[in-house]
Amino acid sequence: AFRPLFRDDAIIVGRKDHPLGNAGSVARLGEAAWVRSSAIGGGMSAGALNDLFVRAGLPIPRTIVQCDSYNIMVALIARTDVLGVIVKRYLSTVPACDLLQEIRVRESLPSVTIGLVMRKDPPLTPAAAAMARIVTTVSRQLAVRS
């Protein structure tokens, strides 16, 4: 089951001082290698990233790696020249704020729904239910602040 928590804008990121840091357009990013995630919290799905390039009339970029761990994705982007997509809110959190920079482009990226994924059946254990309540509460507090 998916419980939506909040929405945020997707942004393109690269390491601090990335050579394409001032790209300004998706067209300038077509030759870059990308790390992609199917996990919503880690970034934009492969299909949505492909659509961004197709809408701009560009070939779909090559992908260096499919990664569904946010922390590993941040580490890959921070230590290489690959680019990735994360939600804007994550760029203000550790470790992303210390390691990554937004690569602004004139094309718009979609907003993303961040949510909690959990088993539908059987019911959550008391510990898992408590954790789900905490994640939901903190997410709502963060959504109100932004």
C-alpha cells in the first residue's frame, strides 16, 4: 500500500563544481552519464527522465547505473561526473547539501509524490505501525515548513 506524504519538485543534480553546473538546458546534458532510480524518494523514474529528453526532442541519455538506494546514489553523484534527479527538498539535507549542486535547466521537471510504502496484508506489527506514524508526522511537519 502507498500512503502519500507530500509532493516536491524534481531537480537535476551533479557534484559540487560539476563541469555542466551551468548547463541551462537539457540539450547540454544529453551526453552526460546518469544514475537513475525507480525509488520515488531517490529521484525520478527512468520513464520520467526519458520523457524529459523526448519532450525536448533529444535522444534518451545513456545510463551508467540503476540505483535504488538514495545514499549510494548521492555518493555516486558526489564522486563522479554522473548526473541524477532528486526532489528539491533533499538538496537541503545532509549529505546532499554538502556534496551536490542543482543543475538548473529551463525545461520543467515533474513534481514527485513522496510516500510511505508498506505491506497491505498482514497488518503492520506494533513497532512498524509506530514507525509509520512517526514518518507520517515528521513528513507532514516538513511539508508545512516548506
